[in-house]
Amino acid sequence: MNDQTDVARNKEESRAAAQAALTPPVDVFEDATGITLLADLPGVPKDDLHLQVEAETLTIEGEVRLEVPEGMEATHAEVSLPRYRRVFTLSRELDTDKVSAEFRNGVLTLRIPKAEHAQPRRIDVEVA
Amino acid sequence: MYRSLFANDMYAELDRLQREMSRAFEYSPSIRGAVRGGFPAMNVGGTPQSVEIYAFAPGIDPATIEVQIEKGVLTVAGERSSSLPAGESKASVHIAERFAGSFRRVVTLPDDADPEKVTARYRDGVLHISIQRRETSLPRRISIQ
């Protein structure tokens, strides 16, 4: 929002882990070459979406930023927290170096390919 | 033969408690209800000059969202197609939580909302509808027929 926010970001991020967050709904499906994950994160601008892969943990975090007129009083709120967070455990056959992400209209699409060695292979049966 | 003494009664009691709890936390029991967990999720707020409605509807082409105000009732309707692979493909679905299908949500507007002064914007998957309030403080002219 302003300069101060940027300076405070690191502190904010370390604190974020302890803050309450909404769980975004996701779709996850798998085909022969990898896993696709879609997550609904409405209200999160691209710059406030944080994706992290550490060891075998995938963390999706986002801060909701809405244009709110000055002096607005909320009368009904279904989205009651200004942030989303969801953590997934990945499995070893996934290639975390080749994760690709797209974020459009509040929907995150993640593609996590399987490592070369984990791709399906046809095994020839030899006849002795 | 084993039969629990009051198992049925206990579950009925728990059920009743749960229903009462959710009713106690339900804010503003309007005639149209306030269905939580519906799509899109909605936040409503107001300033002295306007009524602000936020519909959290990610992944929708803004051109296909239908926003209508009729007799003081705001309707937001549209459709979101499923992103899951079709049945014949060789993919397996592990989690399917995202909403898919057509939706319609209705909000009763306050009496002073002016249906002529509405702006609707779609950004980052949130539809923000701002409705100006009528300036009731101004003297109104009444025409004589």
C-alpha cells in the first residue's frame, strides 16, 4: 500500500505464518505427465500472491486487497479474513524445479510435472 | 443383546445444539436468508453515500456476468465451467472443491439505493458493485396532475 508496508513486509511475512487465514477451494487432477492444481483466490492481486516450494511442501498464500471507500462499514461478510493459505505435501516423483504457475482473474493454475524417471514407460516383455 | 441406553437421544440433542449454535451466529436473518457457503461469496458494506457489494467470483469472463437491479433487489448471475478433465480422459481427479455450474445470488438493497447510479467493476476475480444512495436530504418536487 505504501512505503512503510514494503519495509515491514519481511516482518509481516514471518508473522503471517501465525495469522489466521481462509482455506481456498482447490481442484487437483493428475495425468501421465504431472499434476494440475487450480485454486480460487479472489481479491488477491498478482503481487500479493506467494508461492513457495520447500523440500516437499507447497505453500500457497495470498493477501486480499479490495478497493474499499473511506469510512465503509461492513454489514455482512462471508469472506471474513483478508488472506488465504493452503499447504500441500508433494511426493518425490514430482519435479519441483519445473513448476509453472498462471494467475488470472483470481484463479491460480499450477502445473507440477513428474520427473523424467517417473514418467510412465512401456516395459517390453522379453521372451526367453 | 447390547443396546445403548440413550444413544438416539444424545445424538438428537447434539444435532439440536449444533443447529441452535449456527442460528445464533447467523447475522441478519432476512427473508431471503443469508446462505453462507454459496457461490459467489458476498461481502456487503455501506457508507453514508453508497452501498458497496463485493461478489467473490474468480475465473469468470466479466462479460458473461449478469448484474440486474429490479425493485430494490440486486441479482448477480452467471456460470462457471468446470476445469476438471472430462470423463474419457486418462486423468484422475484427487480433489474437486471448486464451484462449477450456474449461479444466482440475490441481495435486498436498502430503500435509498439509487438503481440509476450503479458502477460494477471486475478485478482479480472480485465483482465490486457500488450503488449510490439517493440524496434524501434534498427537497423533492411533487408534480400535480
